[in-house]
Amino acid sequence: MRILVVEDDEVLREAVADILQEEGYEVTCAEAGDEGLFAARQGIHDLLVLDIMLPEISGLEIVRTLRSEGCTVPILLLTARDSIDDRVQGLEAGADDYMVKPFAMRELLARLKALLRRKGNLMPEDRLTYGGIVLNSARRDACIGETCLGLGSKEYDILEFLLLNSEQILTREQVFDRIWGMNCDTGIGIVDIYIHHLRKKLAPYGQDRLVQTIRGVGFMLKEP
């Protein structure tokens, strides 16, 4: 899963990114508020960690903007302010949680995991599930019943992204940016090729029907 960290304190930003990467998360970092808002709008992150006091655009403004645009990604705010009014302001803006600096990294990790579980499909043992598909992130593979599918790396990443956003339309651009990266030179048609490979592995178990093509837009994981 991918987490966006927007923090102007370089030491803290790198420390948070390092601990998240050690836990197996993919991390995108931004220093200023406008950079963070642009990254968040790409729709490829599963959780956002935002400092409130940012250059250009504040963390509160980012939260309000994203929520007004329909973004439902969990957001955790970081701040040096400890008053009740500040906490209420952050939560009323649309944030899901709030941590006051300085904080223990263990508590940050615990809160982030709680937010990801609350989002929907994350189960206690780091498993994602939809229909008959069970995705084990520790093994980086999917199982249907007792049978593991032996997914390739990109197939696994695409299926994980679909599961994390089940019953939501993902554009080809979102899938491409999430899996291959926004700066990749590969053509966007590669997304359809890997979706085809993924469906072939799901087909013997009748689960290929879950990966729906939304014509002219992208894909969605949903029961027909």
C-alpha cells in the first residue's frame, strides 16, 4: 500500500518515510502544500499523512479541498498545536485522526494501521478480500479457496490496488501511475495487457467476472 507524507521538516519527513518503508509501505513525500495537494489528487495513495503548517497551502486547506472533491482516502494530521480547538478544527475539516508532535513512531504506525483497517478491506493478518479472492500481502500472492494463483509482481500490484478500491472505478491513468509510476516511459496500453493476464489466472475459478472494464474509462472490482 502507498502512503503520501507531506511534511516541511526534512528530518521528520525522512524519519517517517524510513519507518513506513521498513514496514513494507510504498511512500511518496512532498515538502510544500501545493506539491502535496497535486500528489494527493492523482488518486493513487491509500492514506495521507499531512502536517498542518505547510508552505504555500496548509494541511487543513488540503483536507478541505480533497473532501470537497469527493476524496475519501483516510487522512492523519500532524501538528505542534495541542489545543482542543485545533484538534476539533482538523477533524471537522475532514481528517480522520490527529497526532501532536513530538510523537512515538510506534504510535504513528498503530494509528495508520487502524485507519487502513477502518477504510474497509484490510483484515487483521494483512489480508485483503473480495468475493472469493483473498490477497495475502505478506506472501504477495492471491488465493481462491486453498489454491494460490502464483501471481507475477505487476499482476499482484494491480489486484491489490483493485481490492483496496473495490467497487470504485479506477482510470487507466490511475492504475498506470500507481503500478508503473508517473515518470515511466512505458505506454499506458500495458495496463490492459496485465489486466488480461490477471483475468486469465482468475478465470478457472470464475473470479475473472469481478474485474470489470468500464468502457473508455478504466476498471472496477465489483460483482456483476
